[in-house]
Amino acid sequence: MAHILSANFAMHGLWNNALVNLGFMTFVTFSMVYFIVNRRMVSISPGIKAPYAINYLRFAPHSLANCLYVFYAGLLIEAGYQKPTRGPSQFKTSAYMLARSDVNMIVLPASAVTELSSLPNQIANGLLALERDMLGKWTGLHMDVESRLHHKVVQRKVTPNLEILTPTVEEEVRNSFLDYLPQNCENDWVEIEPYYVLLKVTARISGRVLIGFPICRDERWLDFAMIFTQEVFGSLIIMRWFPPWLYSTLAFFLPSVRRAKDYIRQGHEILEPAFKKRLGEIDDKKDKSETIGDGFSWFAELAQGEDRYPAKLTHFEILLALASIHTTLLREVNFLYDMIARPLLVDELRKEIADSSEFGWNATSYAQLGKLDSALRESQRTSPPTLIGLRHIMKQSYTMSDSTFLHKGSYVCVPAYSIENNPANTQNPHVFDGLRDYKKRATHVKPKSQHLYTTPEPSMSGFSYGKSACLGRFFAVLILKTIFVKPLIEYDLRFTSGATEKPENCHAHEFIFPHPATKILIKKRAKSTAPF
């Protein structure tokens, strides 16, 4: 019997080796074809007459330049930002280029932030750049660049009603933590995976506000909201490793792309009938002011003309769900790790929350949490969701005020992370100072309007800037503050294995994200209750 088992294991091992060798040979063959077919030099790609971040990129095959971008985008962006050009100037004050699989990216200097952000959509369009980044043609996330409906919903309904929405968000946070965090652990440390816990919490909050009852409780929608975003970003990280002529093939064979499209179909199956019904109810109701206060109703209420189709409204909701969950989740996880690594800062935040709730707690209490606001902003400065900002595709040729000529069709952006972490803009940028902006506000005559997390600045554009600033940032910051008030007060947290340093982030292309599999330890604090 032992001999038979040994033979079986040996055969199994040979078979595995054969598969490995076959896979390796396939990879080598494919790589050779990839490099041969895609051997054109980066320098012949369309773009402005600007140097590359690293000189030898202009002589490199586009495939090699893209591989460098996939793995070392941060180093390339910083090298371009810091590298001297001819004469005393640096790229900090002039444009340079980076090679990506599908495009040569024109990286403009910090001096261009205000001008670029003020250009009308007819000249420079941010949605077109986002669609390109998300490979919308292949992932199903195509953008309607002409419609402004999602802007109307956020500007006219979500942001003005944040004070009314706050109790709803608090209720969802409270119920979510009851479901997903351990409750009877005053004496024992319990291991959790915070990425997935916060993903579930964020999906529920987003669904409650942007979808409303009863769909936000539909398990199919929650499944969509949680998994769809992971499938999309996993797909584009893989696909953007390859040249565009392979995108259609990859989209056909990659399981994650097929699953993402299946989730889009599932989203349409859930929402389209509901939108059809809601549109009919609004048409029959003379007083539209009585419409239920959730994103679902607001989309239906504000839609006009060609936007007033259930399929189109559903697509808007899918895009909004993706935007509201993904980047908010990354900010949440990074902030959590930053706090675990800084217990003294946690003590400061706990005291601030306790002081603010001493005479009651309501929607306006969050504005009093200046230290928490500062810590959130500092966490985003050090671990942003993306290294670049103000991404636009030029719909018309345009000459910048510094005489930089941008061709129609050019992809332009700014090195947001490098600008924010320039010592000229942030003193000691390598030091995490959670109270950095809190102390800045204390020195200004009008502290309420300066250095807030929701206040974009040319040198702090984590939420973009100017006309391009993220419209949903006020809602996102409300979610962040609401989510962390509760665990900061009610739980002690620490890293596993006695670690005291924040885990390293993962990097792919221009994206930064925490490792989803990281675990932490959590323990309930005795006699400590959050103010809601």
C-alpha cells in the first residue's frame, strides 16, 4: 500500500512539474511574441515635446516601459518630479512623460493644477480619463460624459442633506458593527480581517443612502456591492499590464472580467424594475417634495430627457456604488492601520470624541472633531488611493499659460502624491503627524475654512481640486468619521505577532492599496460606549 501511495505521489509530482514547465514555456513564448509585436519605441508615441521621467525610456520598447510602470510607477513619477532638466529648472516646474501600456501620460507640474482644474469639459474631460483608466470598453464601466445627472444628485441632494442623513448613517454603522465585529470579547483578543469587515460595513452604508429600502437589504445587492469592485480593480490591474490590442482577448478569457460583467447584469436585474416602478410613482405624484430621501429616488426625480430610462439610471447607480465604496474602503483601512501604529494619537482622538459628546451628540458634532479630521487627512497624504490626480483627456488642443501645448487626445495629469509630499508644501513629509492640519488651523484667523479634509488645495489634492474636486467628498468624510468614532471608543486594537509598525501597502500601476489578507487583533473596552 505504501508503495502504491509513493507511486501516486511521485506521479502527482511529475504531473505538477509537467504543468509548471508547460506553463513556463507558454509564458516565455507569449512574452517573446508580446515584446516582438510590441517592440516599437516609446518615443514615437503621440504626445508633447517633453522629456521622459527617465532618459532611457525614450529608447526602450513600449512593453518594457510599461512593465516598469506596472511595478515602479511611484519611483518613476517621483524620479520625473525630482529630476533636473537642462539648466536650473526641474520637472517640478515643467511637464514630463510616462509610458503606460495604452498611452503616454503627460505629467504637468504643480503650477498647472489651478489652470487644469478650471478647464471646461469641452476642452479637458475627466470622465474620459476615468473611463480609460477603468478600461470601461472592456469591463462594462463606460461613462456617459455628456450627462450631469450624477453631479446633480450629489450636489443638490446628497451634500445638502448630510445633516438629515447622519442618523441614518449612524444607525447603519451601529447595526453593521453588531453584525461584523465581536461583541463579547472584553477579556480576550479576537482576530479579524479589517479589510473585509470594513468592506461589508461600507457597502451597507452606501446601499442604505444611495439605494435605500428595501433593496439595500437585498443579499444580491450587498453581494454585488462588495465583490463587484474587487473584480473590476483586479481585472484592470492585470489587463493594463498588456498592450491594448490584447484587451479584447483578455476580457474574454479573464474570469474576473466575466464575473464583473455578470455582476453588472445582476445589478440591472435588481434595479431596472424598481426604477421603472419609481419613475411611474413620481409621474403620478404631483408633489415631488415628498419623494423618499435616498439616492435611488433622487436619481429618478432629477432625471430628464434621455437620462430617464431605467437601464441608464441603473448604470449611474452602479458607477456611483463603485466610486463610493472602493476609495472610501482604502482610506478606512489605511487610517485604521495608521491609528493602531500610533496609540498616543488614538488617546487624543478618544478624548476629543468624549469632550464633544459631553453635552449631547448630533449631526453637527462631527464638525467639532478637528483632530480626527486632521488625522484622516494625514493618513490620505501618506497613503492615497492613487499617485496621480486631475486626470483628463484633452478633447481639444490647448496651450497652457506656460506655453505647454497639449494635443487633442492627450492624457494629462499631475503628480499629486509628489506635490503633497514636497518639503516645500509639507514640512517633514516623511513624518506622520496626525495633528499636522489641526495645528495649522489653530494658527489661522479663519480655522474653520483652512486645511480641512474636505477642503482641496493646489498642494493637497487628494480629493482633486477646483471644478474637478470630488463632489462626494463631504459624504465620504462623513462616512469615515462615523465609522471610526465607534471602534475608537469601544475597542482596543493591535497588530498580530506584536508588530508596532503599519504594514506596507501594495503598489500596482498608479494605485496604492492595503493588503486585503492582513489581520489584526481586537478587544472590547470595558464600560466604553460610543455616543451613538
